[in-house]
Amino acid sequence: MSSNPTVTIIGSLNYDLVTFTKKVPDAGETFQAHTFETHMGGKGLNEAIAVSKLSPRHGQSIETRMIGKIGTDPFGTQLKQCLVDNGVNVEHVGTVEGSSGVAVILVEEDSGENRILITPGSNGELKPSEEEYERYFPSDDDSFVVLQNEYPDTVKTVEWLKKNRASVNIAYNPSPFKPEWITGDLLSKIDLLIVNEGEALDVAKHLGLLEAIPESAEDEVEKFTALAKSLKDSINQDNVNTVIITMGSKGCVYVSKSINAPDFIKSKKVEKVIDTTGAGDTFFGGVVLNLALGKDIKEAVQFATTASSLAIQKKGAAEGIPSYDDVIANL
């Protein structure tokens, strides 16, 4: 591994329009909310900022690169500047005519749970050509490439990387879930799969892996541990070969070829959940960052668990991501 590993995030950049409300209105109902805010978001932007903000400021560092598209509206200018302000390389963030990606988010104040509507905008134009891939990845130096499903060409990206840059670790969160993209062939090219409980069950059901869960499983941890092992056998056996299933307030199970048996880490309890938006992206970034720095999987998951526990105590996705020093102080 080079002295300065590179993590490249390919994905969405969204301007978030967030309403905080005591109640989500039913069809035809009007309800007065309390607060409206705007934030930078999109899974791609959140993950890029998570990797960059969570990186240690001293010693070995990570170069964080973003590949994405913004529109010609003011939202796009602000999204790109947000990445720059957080130390992300934006050389490959292009501009296309029209609207940037927008997310309309309703947050229930009492629980912190959110409901999200996404308009792709410029993210829908993120369809790199063969020449662009060659320019983005001139060699196998990138230790990790982080992907999700908020741009059109995720499957093509996976296929190009595995064909042309096989030693690069592909870290993938299949969210939002698109069953037509999830095939055994795609899964076999993924090196790090990170899913929540719902996504894990969706993937397993779609690929006929539910029988991996024993009927005798007595609790959620046992159930998802068995499923994580089955998913690990379905992804690429070279590289890091790791599966993580996050279980919300319970914690997460993880399995990797680098450990003898699957493990479970409890979530860190917090006094008050403010906003869960971006917590999963913070966790994902924390895991990838630590693995890229050569840390073991347990250390990576513990770090990421602490990072996401801090993120849910602040409003906003990108703004809520803590710094490396914040996480270390709370480990």
C-alpha cells in the first residue's frame, strides 16, 4: 500500500431541503411544521466528506476524491464548494446544464426518523465513458472506490473496475435498493458490502439466500450473522472480502476473511437522537477510511460506530459528520 492511500467516491451530490415536524401529514392533510433548513447531502457527498473529515490530521493521511455531476444552478456551486471546504479533491466533479440533485426530507422531531424524496437532476447524467474511467483511474493505486445506487451507472462502474483495476477494493452500499441491479454476477465483483437490515433481507430474498438464516435463530443478531456469512461467500473472494450488516440502534454484525468468526458490536447509546440523515454514510466512510489506512476490521467498525453515534446528535447529513479528533475523544 502506498504511503497515502486514495479513496474515490463515485455518486450523488444533493442539495437537501429539510423540514422538521412533529407529525408527517397524511394524504390531503396540511400540517404546520416547526423548522425548515437547507443542507448539503447526497450519499456520494456524505461519504466523501465522511472519509475526509474522519481522516487523521497528522501522520498517514488519505486522499479523498469525488466523481460526480452538479447543475448550473446555485445549488451546484454550493455543493462543490462544500466538498472543497472539507478537503475533498473535486477535479472530477463536472457541471451539466440544468438542475443539481435535490432531496426533500421530512424529519420527525420526536424520533429523528426521516422520509426522503430524491430528484436526481445532474446526478442522472453521471454516466462515465471508457475514456473518462481511464482518466479517473490511471493505475491500480486507489485502495478503495465507494459506490451506492444514486447514479445511473453503478453496475457499469463495478464491471469496468473489476475488469481493468482488479486490485482496487470496491465498497458498495446498494441504496436505494434496485432489484434489477442486484445479480449474483454483480455481487461476485464487490469486495466490501455494507447493508442495513432491510437491504440485507432484500438482497438475500432477491438472490435466494434466505435459506442461509437457520429457523433456529433465536434473535436478530444470530439471524443476521448467518446472513452476513452467506453474503460473504457470495462476494469477491480476493481483496478485503468483508460484509457488514448495520442494525440501527442495536449495532452491527460483520464478517471478513481477516477474522476467524463473525462478530457483533453494540451501538453506542446517545442521550437524544436529533437526525439520522447521513448516519449510515458516516458509518460507511469511517469503515472504508480505516481499512484504507490498514487498520483491522474490528478497529474500523468500532471507529465507525462511534462516528455515527456522534452524527445522529446533530442536524444535517454532511454538517453532522464529526472530525477524527471528536471520534477518538469518544471511543
